[in-house]
Amino acid sequence: MPQEPSVAAYKNPVARYFAATRPAFLSASLIACVLGLSSARHDGLLFNMAAAIVTLVFALLAHAGANVLNDCYDAENGTDASNVERIFPFTGGSRFIQNGVLTLAQTRNFGFFLLAGVALAGLWLMLRTDFQLVYIGLAGLFIGWAYSAPPFRLNSRGWGELCIVAGFLLIVVGADFVQRRIFSPAPFIGGLSYALLVTNLLYINQFPDRNADKAVGKLHWVARLEVRQARWGYVLIVLLAYGWVLFSVALNGLPLMALLAFLALPLSVTAARQLLHHAAQPQQLTSAIKLTIAAMLLHGALLSIALVIGK
């Protein structure tokens, strides 16, 4: 497993702040953005490359800012500091604050600095597309902040899964909107299954964090339910994601080629089986978490390809 961050490992301030964003996990936003652009391309729209690049920057900055602020607020409530069952680097936060690499104040300031960058990128896009883009941007910023920040602390109130679905669906919708310049049902239809699988990454990651989260009142559904009950939530989300693709293809909401996304299903099934067996032994979930990430990214990539080449 990778080593947790240390002051000695991150003497370069640029590398330190970059790593604090948890860059490996930003691939989830990258694929969401590509999926939204593919949705617009599927309808034969003239592609604006400059707008696509700024959209990608917008999405990555938003995700990075949310990651950093989540670390900040989880440090304030004490869950990351008390988490002895974490599986680094997947759960328990980035450990930058706990290991003294960044202070709490530095982390908070950096998070809001990233969100300021989101606002600038969003303003550039809005001036070159349509004012309605502001609704997507404001909704995304609110979700990214209110997910863990008081007084909302939405994940602690059982709204975290819906926040992740909505947040990543907004990236797909926003990327499509920048090219299309009007709202369309297409990115909602094309992006929902991917957003659900991203949510499953949050869901499975909460099992190693469960005891620490419960101790500080961070009562997401994995913490609210008994472990034997909570593990079935992962299965339900998998069924919803792939069922949505099948339903959408059957009703011509997605091209037949979208069934390619089912090639990721064996990864999801294997991860689900491992979670069902090891939910009460969270240290045994490393493989299941990796499979969840692989399924999520493969599913989104295959859907994007299907939208580009499918009819």
C-alpha cells in the first residue's frame, strides 16, 4: 500500500498542495466530463475544443476543492484523526492535516482558493455559452461545500449518496450544456448510471470509516444501518445503475452500443460479492474498493465510446 504523506516527502510546496487534492480520484470527474462531451457529440453538434478544455478544468477544480474542504471539515469534527481502520489512500482522508503536512487553516484556504478558480472558469464558460450555466455551477459548488461543511453536513444526515449522484450528474450535464448551449434530457439519461457507480465508491469507502464516523455523529447510511443490512445498499446501487442502462436502451434513450457498458458489470459483481463477505472486516475490502473504481471508470469510458460511435 502507498505510504501516508509526510513533511519529508512533500518539501516542495507545489507538489504538496497538488497531492492534497487527491489527484488520483479526480479521474472520476474526468470521465464524467468526457461522458457529457460525448453526449453532445452523439447528437452531431459542432465541437468547441476550447470550451471543452475549460469545462474539464472547471470540473477538476470543483472536485479538487470538494476533496480539500472535505478533509478540512473531517479534521474539524475529528473523524479522520480517530480513524484507525482506514485503508489509505482510499478512506480516512488524505492525512495531510493529521500528519502535519498542511495545517487546518492552510487546507481550508486552499479549498476556497480552488473554488474561486471554479468560479472564474465558470464565468468564462458562461460568457461564451449561456447564462443558464450559472445554475449548474452554483448547484455544484453548493453540493461540494455543503456535503461536509456545517451547518448542512449533508453526508452526516444521510444525504451523501444523493449528493454524489447529483454532483457527478451535474458535471455530465454541464459538459453537454457548454457544447449544446441548451438543456437536454440526453446527458441526464446518459450520465445517471455512471453517477450511481461513482456513488458506490463513496458507499463502500464508508465501511472502513464507519466506526470513526459514528463516534463523531457522521451518520451516513452505512453508519445508520447494521453492517449486515448496509452491505446490500451496494448491491442495490449496482442494480439501479445497470438496470438504468438497459431501460434506457430499451426505450431508445441510449444507443444499442451503450450495452458495451455491461462489460464493467463483472467487476461490480465481484466487488459486491467481496463486500457481502467482508463488510464486517473492513480491512479486507481493499480489493473490492479497487474493483469499484475500475468498474466505475470502465463503465463511464465505454458509455462515452458508445455515445460517440453509436446511432
